[in-house]
Amino acid sequence: MSEIIVIGGGAAGMMAAIKAAERGCKVTLLERNEICGKKILITGKGRCNLTNTKPWSEFSTHIHPSANFLKPAFFNFSNTATIEFFNSIGLPTSVEQGDRVFPLSMCASDVPKVLVALMQELGVDIRCSSQVLNVSHSDALFHCVCGKSDSLRGKRIDVVRYSAPVLIIATGGLSYPGTGSTGDGYEFARSLEHSVTETFPSLTALMPRAYDNDLVGIELRNVGLSLFIDMDLIKIEDGELTFTSNGIEGALGFRLSRRAVQALIKGQRVELVLDLKPALSLEKLRARISRDLKQMGATADNVGRN
Ligand SMILES: Cc1cc2nc3c(=O)[nH]c(=O)nc-3n(C[C@H](O)[C@H](O)[C@H](O)COP(=O)(O)OP(=O)(O)OC[C@H]3O[C@@H](n4cnc5c(N)ncnc54)[C@H](O)[C@@H]3O)c2cc1C
């Protein structure tokens, strides 16, 4: 029998299994998909932005508004420790624009590859195609009832039961359920009488009410986006954004989305104002436009004469 069961073979579950196995624990990891780390494959536009080299004080607010909640975790396993960890297990990294760290190969699939290889090396019992259906606790043990699909024998589902004194639920949030994270973990936690914080979309696309599909595909760099809630200016962010069929995406839109979504849930009025030239004052912008118009006029005159 294992000492620890980890439900979920995403980034969190794999790291939890690795760290427990490194300390000599017998670990079983249960993953519903046929492979571990399916969501990692779509991260960083297929390149996986592993971490950032900025100091904590600069990037903490990008993670969560109340960054102190995560401070101990980041201090125990810092961004530099993350880079060293991946380098040491055979994943060289490179630092790109914005101090972002990617695998040198620029291939997100290399990330689960090295994590799975390390789990195998450490003797983690990896059970893919194993969907946990429910969890319970009795006689000082956690019990997971699992539906194990057998692709070789068609759709046949075997029910398997795993028990261990320690259970780690790492089933992900609610984003991109196609990658396997459908929120099962919240139900498991509730069934074990944990309280569960209410969830809402964050780091998500924002779809303006009157959205012009002609914008789709346009990528803007070094622009400003201001968020107004009930006419009050809440936040201004500079950076890049992309207009997609889902609405406003990219780092800039994502950073404002959490606050915007919270306001929308409360029924507040949410407005976004786009500044295409945030580095220029209004006077400088006016001067530049009139200079450009004069130049265009001169060019048009010349074309007319010729
Ligand atoms: C489009 C996109 C791009 C992103 N880009 C980046 C990036 O570049 N850098 C970055 O740091 N983060 C990025 N993220 C965020 C990052 O992907 C997540 O923070 C991370 O994957 C969360 O890992 P997790 O292990 O908590 O959850 P998940 O990766 O969701 O893993 C949960 C796992 O649990 C399994 N599971 C769920 N229910 C059950 C069950 N009942 N039984 C068994 N298994 C179950 C799921 O199949 C899944 O494999 C991005 C996210 C998205 C959606």
C-alpha cells in the first residue's frame, strides 16, 4: 500500500509526487487522462513560460492580489530554485523578453516529459487513465474509488480502489476542462468536509459588449488599458494585448480580467479604455499627429504635381 495518493497528474500533482518520493515516500499518482501534464502542453502558446527571473517584489502582484498568501511557498521554492530544478533534471532553459523563462527547446511538451521521467526514476506508481470517482476517509485511511478505462479492451471500465494514510488533491481549477480539470477536486474536498472557496474566472479573455470581429487577429504591443468600474478608474496596465474570437486576451487583458470579472459578477458597470500611445502626453500626441498630417499633405501635394 502507498503512503501517499496524489489525485491529478498536472504540474502540481507531479511536483507533489516528486517531492514526496524524493523524501522516500511510496507514492501513487492517479491521472484521468492517458498522459500526465496535458494542460502544460498548451501553456505559454505551446512553449511553457516556466517562471520569471524578476525579484519577488516585482512579480508577486501578477500572481494574486493578496500575494502574501503565496509568499511562503515562493520563498521555499523560489523562481531561481525552479530554474535550477529544471536544469538539473535535463531541461535547459532560456530567459526571453520580459524576464520570462522558457525551455531552451521552446517546446512545452518537454516539461511533462522530464517530470514523468523523474517520477519513474523515483519509483512513483503512475496510474494514467484512472479517473477518481469519489473519495472517503475511514480507519485513518483515505480511499479513492477509480474508474480505470482500458483502451486495449475498448470502453470497458474497471473499478479500482486505492487507499493511503495521506491524500493530496491536485485536480486543477476549472479552466480548460478539455485538459481534464473539471473541478472534481472541489467535490472531493467538500465530501471530506473541507470548506471550499467560491471560484470565478480569472486570467481570462474579456468580451466587450459591442465587439467588432474585424479586430480579431490584431496584436498590439506597448499599449495601455484602463479599467473603470462604475465610472471609477481602478487600474491602468501597460503591455501587449491580442484581439481574438474570445475577446481581449494577452498579458494586459488577462491582468485586468480578475478585477473586471469580480465587478461583473456583482452587476457593476465595467469599461475598458485602450490607449494606443501610453508613452505620449496628449500635447505630444497632438503635435505628432499634426506633424504627420503636414508631412502627408506635402507628400500628397508632390504626388498631385507630378
Ligand atoms: C492557455 C493557458 C496557458 C497557460 N500558460 C502558462 C504559462 O505559460 N506558464 C505558467 O506557469 N502557467 C500557465 N498557465 C497556467 C497553468 O497551466 C496552470 O497553473 C497549471 O497547469 C495548473 O496545474 P495543476 O496541476 O494545478 O492543474 P492541471 O494542470 O489542471 O492538472 C490537474 C490534473 O488533474 C487531473 N484530474 C482532474 N480530475 C481528476 C480525477 N477525478 N481523477 C484523476 N485525475 C483528475 C486532470 O486530468 C489534470 O491532468 C496557463 C494556463 C492556460 C489555460
